[in-house]
Amino acid sequence: MPIFDYHCCDCDADFELLVMNSTIPNCPQCGSQHLEKQISRVAAPGRSAGLKARARAQAAKEGHLSNFSPAERKLR
């Protein structure tokens, strides 16, 4: 299921939703289905060692170890 960016025409909210293509989403603020699909921003891959270290520390703090190698998981 892909993540899409939407804009609600009724309450002017912008948000992202993880939806199946056949699903008609509702606005999380007002519940409206009068939405416009937006073009998502492209995120450049993090290449800085500092960025990777901060992302991994945040993931470990939240309990998400999927981005660690098996050897790194043993250290946690």
C-alpha cells in the first residue's frame, strides 16, 4: 500500500495517508471525501553518517530495529 499526500477541499487540511488504490479515503480532520491527491515531495536518500546515526538512534528508541543489520541488532 503506497502513501499518498492529500489536500481536503472542505477544511483545507494537508495530510498523508497509507491507502489501497481501491479505497476512497476520508479526511482525518473533518471526515470529508472531497480530497485532491497531491504530488508527493521526493526525499533524497540520507548519505551523511550523522543523519544515519540520528535516524538509527530514533528508530532504536521507538523499538524499530528493521533498519539494523543482524550484528547490530545483537548489540541493542
